Amino acid sequence: TLMMMTATLTIVNAMYESVPTTFEDWVTVVSSQKDTELYAPNHGVAFPRQVGPSEKYPEVAVAALDLQLKNLKFGSIFAVEHELLEDDQSGSFARQSGMMGEYMKVLTEVLCYGKLASVSGMKYIDYSVPVSETKPSNESAYPWSTALQGGGANRPAAFGVFSQSNIQAGIIALMNQKNLQGIRMNVQPSRLLISPHWSFDAHVLLHS
């Protein structure tokens, strides 16, 4: 029985790793064994100042976000008799167990994109996707705002159609993004997250 469980677990893990997802391109994945992980993205130090002859160099302040993330557990149990797995000549039941790994990877993708969108009431099948859980205490609106602390903005004042000019305007706006110190961040946009409805248009625009 232990060998059967080990083999099934190997199938589940292998299927998890084989599912193609895209969230890894724009999130940082770290392992954690804590109930709650303290997460304080550092916005860096203040900008240098000119120093005159014999003057002391000024001290610079640092700024960071006060965030914490509670670790949550997800999982499922596939109840099947040991004899059924042993007599499974077609391997269909073994593949069903592999789908547990596939669905877990899909759930991770759903959670990442759902929390990025941070829309209240979002659902996937019968699972409610919560809004962003990383709202700092000093922000009135998060994660998307035109008036972030420090003078930053990560969304337009008004949304427009998907076009070359609006993509260019978005890139320029992101290059003017400011951190908590009021300093323009070194932003180099490299990902375009869009609806599948616009995938063909995006392909044409990016290769034009």
C-alpha cells in the first residue's frame, strides 16, 4: 500500500510540474513554513544630494511597505480502492490521480491572476477568489490607484481600447511610476497581460 501511495504521489507531482502556466513570469515564489509571512518590499533609500567642501554627507532614509501574507492550505483526496488501482489495465484511474496535480497548478494560476485583478466577487467554478491581501496601511486604494503614496500611479485615469497608442501610453506612464520616496522607479515593462479575446491583436501589434 505504501508503494502504491508513493507511486500515486509521484504521478501527482509530475503532473503538477508538467502543466504550462505563466504566473512564474511576474511573481516571486518562495517556500515558507510559517503561519504568516512578513512581507515588506523595500522602496530603497532617498536620492543623493550634492555635498559642498568639508560638508558631511547627509543620511538617507529608507521606505518599505508594511505587509504580511497568511499562508493558506489547498488540497484534495482521491478516494479509490487499492485493488482498483492494481487491476486498472488502462491506467485511467492513475491518470485521474494525476489530474489532482494538474488542478493544483491551475488553481495557483487562477489565484495569481485573480488577486492581480483584485475584483470583488470573482469566482472560478465554485471557488471564490479573494481580492489582493497586500494592501499597505497607508494606502486608501489598492492594488490599482492613480494616487499611490509617494506620487506613484499604476493605472490610467480612464481606460481606452486596446491599441498601439494606448500600449505606448501605458509604457510611458509606468516609466513615470514613483516609489514611496517620490523617486521615479526604473521600470522596464516586459509582459502584456490581456484577455484571450485580444491575443491575436496583441501578436500583430507586438510584431508590427
